[in-house]
Amino acid sequence: MAVCMVLSFLLLSGYADAHASLRGQTRMAEDLARQLNMDWNAASGAAIPGVAMHFEDGTSFDHDCDRQCSDAKPEPPETNYGERPTWADCSFSAGLYRLSSVPNCSIASRDQVWTWQTFGWVLNFSALRQHVRCSYMADGSIRPRYNHGCGCDHGQTQLCAGGNCSNACQNIDSRSGLAMTPASMEVSSCHCKSIDQYYHGSSPKGCYWRGLVDGADELQQMLIQQERYPAPCDEFNPPEIVADLRSLHQALQEDFASIVLALVVVDGTHLEGVKMSSLARVQQAMQKFPGASTYDLSRTPVLGIKKSRESRELPFFALK
């Protein structure tokens, strides 16, 4: 009898501890969702100017770096860029999402905020800043750009000596024959000279602002530029932040939770035919994501994002 009572006590204690742990995780997720909703509503000049999120290939934890480049010639700007082996590598892209970037004059523009998104990462803006190579006031179309997405489009042959350009993956300075640097003409020619040098939409003509990886922290100039020239009424196009994948990958391996504040799934998302409607379903699906075992995800909360045409509705919530 005594043995049974001891076993029952231990089982109940374990059950209580598990529930307490779960309640603690839920509270942490709810607190984080509240903070992210505040960041989503960030005012101009705020220390955290929005929510930095990585969505592209969000269900994969594998990223291209030092892959085999093709010898294919770059195409002219605004054409089909063809195979991945010509694209810039070792770059990691995040959008800066905030309410002030969403035009409030069009339902269509509000629909665009989460329409194409499924699963992503919410990044610690302060930690990410240390790994930023460059930023753009809107979509930078970085795949065909030199210097790992932070230079000119590889189709702008007038910038290369004799018009002899490498592709963005090869990333070879046509004058020195060495790897591109921020000083290379094919790179520096597209560095923003003024906040009035603006553009909208995905464009090879867009200029970039430098980040700490390339020797300067110009994120503030980019944010001023983006606020001064808001997107057209029918367009949602958040600022793009491009990080150096080598240094970021090392930081993620050392402490994933210090860089990635949360993993997020957009409401209504289906993965492999299963609706991601609960925390348990998302966690189960994550186990199959390529490269997920590379990092320690155990301390990273999972949040949901509401799809809504009401631009004032707060998007982030804790999944249960």
C-alpha cells in the first residue's frame, strides 16, 4: 500500500509539474504576442521599429551558402533570372513588418500583408542588427545582386569592365578578378546616396543602405526614407533587411532563442494537407522541416498570426 501511495504521489507530482511548465510556456507566449503587437504598432523613431520576420522558405532551416555556382551569364535586369546557381548566396532576408507600412486606403493592400505567407521566424531586431549587411526601403530583389544581395543587379553590364560581368553567385569584381567588396564599382554604384533616392516595388534600380557587416549602420536612414516615401495605395511592400548568413548561422547555433524570438504560423496555413490550427500540430510538423535538428528550438515559442482586412486588428496571438 505504501509503495502504491508513493508511486501515485510521484505520478501526480510529475503531472502537476508538466502542467505548471505548460502554463508557464503559455504565459510566456501570450506576453511575447502582446509585445510583438506593440512593435507592430511602433511609432516613428521607436527603438524597435517594427517586427522583423523571415518568411521565405520559412519551413526550411537549411540555407544556401558557399554552393557551387554556375558559369551562366547574368541576364539583363527585369528578366527571368533562371537557375538558382546564378543567384547571390550566403544571404538571409527578413522583412520589417509594421502597421505604418500598410496603406490604409485599400482593402487589396491590407490583404497582401499575410496572403503569401505561411510559416516564419520572428527575429530579435537588436540581435539581428549585428549581422546586417544591408537594407532596402522595399523589396530589394536581392537574388541577382552582387555582394550577397547588397550591390547592383548582375544584369547591369555597364558597370563591369568591358561589360564582362560575373553572375551574382560568382560575385567576382570585373576589375580586380577578386571577390566583390563594398568598394567594387558593381556594388558601390547602388549604395544609396540620399534618402530622396527612393523607389517602390521590386526593382533592380533600388539602392541599398549599408549594415554593420559592411562597415556602417545605416538602418535609420533606410527607415527615414521609407517613412518619407510611403508605398502606393495598392501596394504592401515592407522594408527588406539582408543579413550575412555565415555570422547569423553561427549565432543561431550558439543560442537560437536569443536570435529567433518566436516561430509563427499564419492562420489557415496547411502543411502536408494538415491545417496548422494548434500548437501540437505545428510542433509535430516542425520535426519534419529540413535542417530543424541543426538548432535547439526547445526554448522558442510558437505564435499564430491572424489574417484580417481590419488593419488595426492586432495580428499576433499565442497558439494553444
